[in-house]
Amino acid sequence: MQLLKKRGILVFWILLLADCYFIFNNQEQLRIFTKPLLIPILLFYIFLNARKQHYQTTKILVLTGFFAAWLGDILLMNKSNAFFIAGMAAFVIMHLIYAYTYYKFHKLRIGKSQEAFIAAVVMFFFCFMLFRYLNKSSEFTWLKIPVGVYMGAISLMAIMAANMLGAASRKYNAINFFLPGAILFVISDGTLAIQKFIFPDESFLSIIVMISYGYAQSLIAEGFSKVLKN
């Protein structure tokens, strides 16, 4: 346990790189030994570093959010559309929990949060352009609604992460962990959508997805760890 408490992020990255190695070598069957362990390692890291009798509500939110992420990881290991939708649903829950937790850290004040407004504009245009691009795929027409819902959830998470820039007490965590994590999540999920609907045979995109996703989750885990430690 001391290893995960002090070097949990390093252990996570070793496992993540092993997972990417299996993708690169087309050894998908071996990923059952790597991918399902990624999120649990981050959870142990967070809670081993958290203060014991403090932030109980936030701990529950973090636990639930990362559990949803772990469930999404498992579901997306199956390539069928049914599992893809179920995996998206799990990650929608995760994004909404992250967004609510960020909101608890710093309330959104309409008209007073320029950072959140800028993030909302950026996410609107990003999602609009990505939606138009994916619309070239015939398979995408069957999944427009769930993908649209997912885009709304990840946009809300990114907006709430940007909103924390307006709080002096949370600005350090927002700049160094939560906002970069949100940006990497957008990159990861955008790449995943492009791979699934436009370039399904480009395996190198899977590596980009996993690296950006893993980096995002590790940054968010470090951010939560620092909040719960203080």
C-alpha cells in the first residue's frame, strides 16, 4: 500500500504504457491484465493520501465518479455498438459527477465567470465541428442522440473545470490538474469518436486515445488527491 500511496501515479503510468504496448502489438487479449487495473490504482492513490475524517461527501463523489470510469473502461473493451452506448453512459455519469464536484469547489456565477463562458464557447464550436465531421459516417446516424448527450456531459465537465480558474483557492489545482485533465479528455474522446466512425482500422488512434485518456485521469486523480490531502 505504501508503494501506491507514494508512487501510485508512476505505477499507473507503467501499467498504461504496458496497455499501449499490447495495443501496438495487436494483443488485445492481454489487455484484460492491464486496462481493468488502471482506474483502481488511481483510486487507491487518492484515498491513501486523503485525510481520514475530512471531505466525506467529496470522497463519495470521487469514488462514484472513478467507479463509473472503471465500468466504462470494462464496457468499451467490447467493440459492439450496444457496449459502446453502455460505456458512453458510464462515462456520462463520470463527467457529470466530476462537473458537480468542480461546482462544489467553486460555484458558477452567471455573468461573473469569464473563464466558464470562454470554455462554453470553445466546447460549443468543437462539438459542432466534430458532429458535422462524424455525420459523414452512415454508422453515426444511428448514434447521434447518445453521442450528442455525451458531448453535452463532457462539455459541462470542461466548463466547470475552467470555472475554477476564478477561485483563488482552487486556481493552482485548476491550472495544473483539472483543466488540463478536461482538455486531454476532450482530445481522447474526440479521437475515439473519429476512430470508431471514420477510421476504424487505424489502430494507432487507439494508442492516442489511451495515452490522452490515461494522462487526463492521472491529472484529475492528482488534483483530487491534493484537495483531499489539505
